[in-house]
Amino acid sequence: MVIDVFEHVINLNNAVEQVIRKLKIGGRLVVSVPTYDYPKFFGEAFDKNIGHLRHFTLEQLKSLFETRGLRTEMIKPYTYFYTSKLFSVYYKYNLKILNLILSPLLNMLSFFTEFIPKLPLTEIAAVFIKIH
């Protein structure tokens, strides 16, 4: 699993190659990355402060791995408009009581907003399989 990593590395191609090299044929790689909408919800300053060097589209992420011999098993957005708004409040204030209230709410909201078409999204999740 490479969760929220590729947006932080300076040499993306090298990082991707190293991860793929470690995979066996038939091995699965789970990846998550932020989209170009991420800074719109969390703010440009927050985006830079946490070290994001890049953002991805579904097509860019898919191409990054398919051109290197992996097949896309699943790729989809997983953090949508409303969930992102709540996360931005959570990150801004980072209060323990908010954690107790927001964590379950964010999980439920992520599930339900998945069914609302054409909402902006801030994160992408994907599973790739090494085929050769």
C-alpha cells in the first residue's frame, strides 16, 4: 500500500519504479493520491504546508501505472465535496471533541456521497495488479 505518498516525493518516476520493482507478478498495489481540487477545499497554504508537490486526475494516475506494466483493477474517487468540507474543519481546529464527532460522520458521509454524481473530489483510490 502506498497511501498519500506519491504527491510528496520529488522524483515521482523513481518512486513508482521502486515500488513496482518490489511487486511480484500478480501482486496488487493500493494507491491513494490527492486531486487538483484538494487545495480548493483545504486551502493552498495547507496543501503546501503538508508538502504536496503534485496532484492527479484519474487518467494521470491510471497512466502512471499502466505504462509500467500494471493493470488497473479499480480506480475511483473516495473523498467528495461534503466530506472534504468536514475534513477541512477537522484539520483546521483539530479538537479532540471534533475527532469523536467527526470521525464517524466522515465515514458515513463518504459512503453516501459516493452515489451523488458530479461532485468535486479531493482524493483518488486505486488498485493496480502487476501483470509482467
